Amino acid sequence: MKYWSFSEGFGLENLIRISGELPTPGPRDVLLEMRAASLNYRDLVVMRGQHGKLVQPPLVPVSDGVGIVIDVGSQVSGPAIGDRASPAFYQHWQGGPPPTDLDVGRLGGPLNGVLATHCVFPASSVVAVPPHLSDEEAATLPCAGVTAWSALSEPSPVRPGETVLILGSGGVALMALSLARASGARTIVTTSSAAKSEKLLDLGADLVIDRSIDENWARTVRKATDEVGCDRVLELGGAATLSQSIKAVRTGGTIILIGNVTGNNAELYLPLVLTRRLTLHSVTCGSRAAFEALNRALEQHDIRPVISKVVPFQSAPAAFAALETHQDIGNICISSFQDGDA
């Protein structure tokens, strides 16, 4: 087998391709021959060594991937050889409330991730993926897909006729756009360029706001909603966008805190939150049960994740470099068998 690892330290210069022995599954494990992996912004944070004390080298990065079951342990009664499956982002969260030790169960840090040709996982932590998806499309689901699903399901599900504001055009944002449309919601998306605006309209957004020419986009959202405001904001930006998200949401509305691309420390004008009965609810991916619910929705509505670029396994560092440019719309994937050089 081959795998990529931050062996000596973090930073793209320390991402090293290594050859090793094929792993053997334990009695309750499965061995996946990996087909594809997909990058998230979180993978950049890990690469930069900024994901906290729990995430340390040596580390096989990347949480999102899909593979084929090629071996199973003696006590496995679920997944079978030949099944296509993805490991859940949280390896120890089956469903219900999150465990108190939530942080220790994350793939791609602190647990080794999926940027390898073969991986062993507990059978209880892998999920069969929808058959209508390609390997690259299926690879986007464990973190990006489940995060979008959770953002539209918690603390209560989005209902038909509601207005959802989505910040950005990455993998989570685009999956949320598709899921919100399927639920009957009106969708408003903010982005950073005219080219991305055009693509988002093609993908079905009801309104796209180009932040590069509209600095006061919260006001635009309110005008588009008859001065009421949107029902829910998927806040993927962080410190620089949160204050406008608060202004854009209606009284009694919900802001789903997901990302911190623009910074970690936000200054809030509390009266806008307190006097308008707003809900600030954070989402960090979701459980295995949420993953299964997402997959049922994808099959029912024939939803496909948006893939912007596929890089061969031997060129994995180029995928990280491409993600850092923030130029792509959609998911950047790594194919484990492209060009036959895994």
C-alpha cells in the first residue's frame, strides 16, 4: 500500500508519500481499498498545524473518502466484500447527542485519515454510499456532505418556503444549496466574484450576492426578503462575516455556525442577538445516523455533489495547493487510481 503522511511536521513541504505493508483488519474491522478522497477547508487548517494540540504528526491527512470493502474481520456481520462504503468522520459517534470526547474520534486528525490506497476501519463506522454517485462524488460525503445536512436539520429542519442564506461556494455550501432546494426552501448565496455568481445561478440559487461589489450584503438580503430577513444563515465565513449574518437574519431566526475561514475572534453587538431572540447554533459535521439520513435524501432527490477538480494520487500535494487558492467552485478530489499510479 501507499499513503501520504505529515511525518516530520506540518506544512505542505512535509507531506510525504510512503510505501508500507497492506494492513490486516481485526475481528470487527473492514479493509477498504480506497477509490477517492475529497479535501475540505479543515484539511488546510490541519496542514498548517492550526487544529489544536490533539492533532499532531505523524498523521495521514484528509477525512473524506470512499473505498471498496476487500476484507472483513471474523466477527463482522454488516459490510460485505465488494460493498462500496465511506468511513464516518466521527468514528465513535453512532447517533443521538455527541459523545463528551467528541474531538478524539475525528478522521484526518487526530485519527489517521484516508489519503492512502488502503485503510482499516471498525465495521460499525463505515456507511454504504448511494449507488448513483461516482467515486469522487461519494468521497465528498463524510464531512462536507454531513455538515451541510446537519446545518439544515439542526436545531430543527428547514421547512418549505423558508429562506436560507448560504455563505460561500465550497463543498459544504454547494451541498447545502442542493439540499435546501430539495426541501422547498428559497436560497440566497453570497460569493466573491462574478464568475462564481454565474455558476451558482446555474446550480439553482434563487439569488446570488457578489460580496466583492456589495459590501453591505446584509442589507441586500433584507431588501430581498421584504425587510424581514432570512430564516436561517449557514455561517461558513467566521469573524469577518458573522456581524452581517446577524443583521441579515429575521427576528427569531437561526444562525448556524460552521466555519471560521475569515478568522476566529468575532466582535458582536449583543443587542441585535438578545432583543431579536436569535439562535446561534454550531454544527461540526454529524453522526453516523446523520450520514445515513443524508444518503437517503441524496438518492430520493438524485442529488450529486459538485466536483471542480480531480487530481491523481501521486500528485496529492497539488490538490492542497489548489484548495489554498480558493478559485474552485466545488470539491477538489484525489483519485486513488487515476493514471494507474497508486
